[in-house]
Amino acid sequence: MTDDEARLRAIVTKRWRIGIVLTAVMTVVYFGFIALVAFDKDDSGTLIADGRVSVGIVLGAAVIIVAPVLTGFYVRWANRVYDPAVKALRSKR
């Protein structure tokens, strides 16, 4: 294996690791929210903010917000690290 192939393999491995970690985080957040709503209805139904909104609604909104935040993290990493590394390897050809 050439040095360029080793670098490409390393950066692709890093991309997979980041993808798997972000997927795992989103899965835990989502299924954690679903489990809370399903198995702890009393706590998820507790009203907050002067009785205007429940904890479940706030956590549901947080789940919705986590997805684009994680996507933004990945896009930022890809733009700053992955894409320049692949471009540098391609320019050597």
C-alpha cells in the first residue's frame, strides 16, 4: 500500500468513526426521549414555566434541535478536515 492510499484509508476511517459516533448520539437522544415518555409519564408530564409547558414538550424540542446541531458539527468537520484532505490527495495524482 502506498503512502497516499494509507492516508486516504485513515481519513475515511476517521469519517466512519465520526459518523458512527454522531449516529449513536442521535439514537441515544431519540430513544431516551421515547423511553422517558413511555415509561415515566409522570415526570415527562410535569408542568414547568408557570404551568404552561410540560417537561416532555421541552425535551421533544431539544431532540428536534439536536439533529441539526449534530449535522452542523459533521458538515463543519467535513469542510475543514475531510474535504481538504481528500482534495490534497487528489491533487497529487
